[in-house]
Amino acid sequence: MIERTLAIIKPDAVSRNLIGTVIQRIEKEEIKIVAMKMIRMTKEQAKGFYYVHKDKPFYESLTDFMSSGPCVVMVLEGENVIERYRKLMGATDYKKAEPGTIRKEFATDIEKNVVHGSDSKESAEFEIKYFFSELEIVGK
Ligand code: UDP
Ligand code: MG
């Protein structure tokens, strides 16, 4: 089934000039980018995006980090893309990520882990709408 997911190149990766590297990994997997822009989230916007984690001990630090510099946000489209992109990213904790995944190769910290990807259809729907209007998503 063709689905969409929300991907973010996080501030650590943007500041380390890894935008092209991440995009190259995505395109190599034959995943289509159907929307893309650079943004700088405010603290409030980061808190809204990560609302599901509001009770976690890392919420404050994570939302400080996500609002610390520009991000690239993208909508990805493809067969089973939610799971495929999660696999390409690797585990949240880069130390536990599979070799060859983006996080294993480039993350420096459990928080500063280079990329974000939606974890379910429901979160993808919420997260895509958080950053993009339907008009900004390019169809075939
Ligand atoms: N995070 C953190 N400490 C943790 C777990 C997560 O700083 O112990 C950060 C990390 O940047 C992660 C984000 O919070 O990507 C969201 O956590 P989640 O469990 O949703 O991981 P993800 O879906 O990004 O793999
Ligand atoms: Mg998550």
C-alpha cells in the first residue's frame, strides 16, 4: 500500500552539513520526496510536535534541541514507507542501531540522532499536517 510519512533532518545534521547525505540515503531506497522545506521551530512548535512525549524526562531537552537551529522537513511517499524509513533510520539509540543505518553511521547521541520519522499511520497523519498543507504536497 502506498503511504506517506513525515521525515525530519534534525538540527544536529543540518549544522554538520548532512542534508545531502540523508537525502541520498532516502533516494537510494527508491523512496519519493513529495514535499520538502527548511524551517526553524520555536520552542512552542517543537513542544506541540512532540506532544506525545510531554511526560518523558527528555521532553524539555529534546524540544530545546529541536528548536536550536534549522531542520529540513519532508513528506516521503512509497510502498510501506513508514516502516521502510524507520528501518533506514535505525534505532532511536544509535548504539543499538543496525550497521548501515543513518543513525548508526551519523548520530552522536541518543537525543542528537540526525533524523526523525513517523512511527505509525496515525502519527504520520498528525505530523504531516503539522508542517504541510495538502497544496504543498506534490502529486504524481
Ligand atoms: N530521545 C531522547 N532520549 C531518549 C529517547 C528519545 O533524547 O531516551 C529523543 C530522540 O531525539 C528521539 C526523540 O526523543 O529521536 C523522540 O523519541 P522516540 O522514542 O519517539 O524515538 P524515535 O521515534 O525518534 O526513534
Ligand atoms: Mg517517535
